[in-house]
Amino acid sequence: MDFDVIIIGGSYSGLSAALTLGRSTRNVLVIDAGKPCNRQTPHSHNFLTHDGDRPADLAKRAKEEVLKYPTVRFLEGEAISAVRIVGGFSIEVESAGSFTARKILLATGLKDVLPDIKGLAACWAISAIHCPYCHGYEVKNEKIGLLMNGEHAFEMAKNLHLWNKDLTILTNGKSQLNTEQTEKLKSKSITILEEEVMELEHHNGQLENVVFKNAERLNLKAIYVKPDVEQHVNFSAQLGFELTDLKTIKVNEQQQTTAEGVYAAGDCTTLLRSLSIVTAAGTMAAVMINKELISEDF
């Protein structure tokens, strides 16, 4: 085998695992396509000792720390196939050839699939946000929108009411809230608008107005959005591991997938995408991979 472990994905979870494995003197290849989901995010929060830092700066510093360990190699490129071979796995990287390893760690993250609304992609992770624990404090006591419907809209409005009292739910069509939910929201002075959204007017990603298809405008400081998600790289068919109903990779407490020798960590395994959570998962995966290698060799 070329390597003990190949890590596909070189963001926080993958780099955290590479650090642990490098310190365990394992020969590791980190393959990274350079498409982190938070590449537009100006600041990271809820990451102890790094609250408010730029995610890109954190990733750059992490990579520099990891590459101080001589058994860790970093390859920029996109993994396009993964197959099981005798004794391990073979990973093909676009324009770089194939590499083999005894174990694989998938840290490939999730891709956010946003509603097709003009301006939303430019605002995403700046003023169009998804998590109050990541972004809520920065827009507390402001006029906020929720671009969502039904049960999720109700639960999110209930949570956000802690940070913001001026809330408007934009159902972008007929409301799917039931009568009891609607009355409860109204009792908290939370507005429900069913007009279809046409555009988010913004300046460099900072939301200014929501424009509806009836030409009316609503001034908001920020808007919460629940995007669909899909795997950045989906090797489930090639490697035989399972996905959950939420489209994440199914793992156990040791970050092991349902396929032998294949581990996964970070956003690709959970919708709880805080940097502290995914970084810890990378460390756990690396410890378990190293433990498995030790057991095989002892």
C-alpha cells in the first residue's frame, strides 16, 4: 500500500484526523478539492479560542501545523473513484493518478442546495444563514426573516425568539403551518407571509430587502434558510456503506461506516456542522483508525 490511511477532504475534520495520525507516525495522504461549504463565511463562532476568526485563516493555519509532520502528504485534487482492493482501497484522483491505502477516512462534507432565488447564493453564509448558534448573536435584536415552511419553520421561530422578537416567516407559497402553530406564532407577534419570494437585494452579500413576486419589498437584516443537502462526494455505491434518511453517512460512535475499513467524519456525517463538533469527530476517527491498524499488526 502507498499509505496507511487516505483522508478524502482536507478541511477541519480531515486535517484534525491527519494531525492525530501524523503524530501516530502513520503515512497519510490528504486529498482535498478546495471546496469547503463555509468558503463565503466571514467569521466562525462557538470554536473556543478562535471565536470570530475567519474559517479560511483557521484552515490555512491547521494545514501548516499538520504538514510539519513528515509522514503526512497533502494533494490538491478531486477524488473521482474509490474501490476496494486486496488489503485495502484504491483512490483515483483527477489528473493525479491512483493511490492505495489500508484504510479510508471520508471527510468530504456536504453541499448546500439552495432554493433558486436570485441573490440567495451571494448572501449565503453572510446574511442568509442557517444556525443561530453559529450566527445568531451577531444579528440579535434585529429584524429577521425565516425562509422556510411547516414544522421546521415553527421550531426555528420558537428557537429564534430567544435572539429576535421581530420575526417574519416567509413560507414562499401557501403556509403548511397547522392552525395551532399559526395561532401560537401570532400570539408571539411573529408574522407569516405567504407571498412567493423573487429576489434578495443585497450589497456584497449583506441583505437589504426581500423582493416578492408581487413587487413588494421587506427590509430585513438577515434571513434564516434551510437548504437541502447532498454529499460533496458520494462513494456509497462503490464502497458499500449506508446513508441515513438525512442523506448523511451512517457512522457509529467510533466514526466507522457500515463498510469495513471505511470511516467518515465531519459534515458528511451530521447536520450539526459547528467547527468544534467536526474537528472533534476527525480526532475520534483518527484514534479509531490507528487502533484498528495496531490490532491488525500486533
